Amino acid sequence: MHQHSGLAGDERGEAGPGPVGRQGWRTILAVLLIVVGCVLAPLAGVAVWARNQVTNTDRYVRTVAQLASDPAI
């Protein structure tokens, strides 16, 4: 039989109330931030590449010059 010592669940080394426990919200937050970072990293790369292509006039002209000289386009 388990004898009650008057300590709360966390003080006895047991999980706190609820299914998640005391540290569970940190784990959930960490996983969520990792997922958000993995989604945003490729988007940031594409955004930087697009910005460099569009805002650099000389680079943009070099990129589309071949298209402008093609009579089919």
C-alpha cells in the first residue's frame, strides 16, 4: 500500500496533474517552434533569391535579355 507523505505529486518525483505533466508544455512548444522553423527556412531562401533577382537591375536585365531577343516570345 502506498503511504501518503503529504507532498504534492511533483515533489515526490511523480508526474503532475493531467496527462502532459510539468515539462510537457515545453516539449510541445519546442516541437512547434522546430516545425515552424523548418517551414519558414525554405521560404526565406526563396524570398532572398527573388529579392536579389528583382532588385538588382543589371542581374535582372542579364536574366531576361535572352527572352527579349527571342522572336517567339
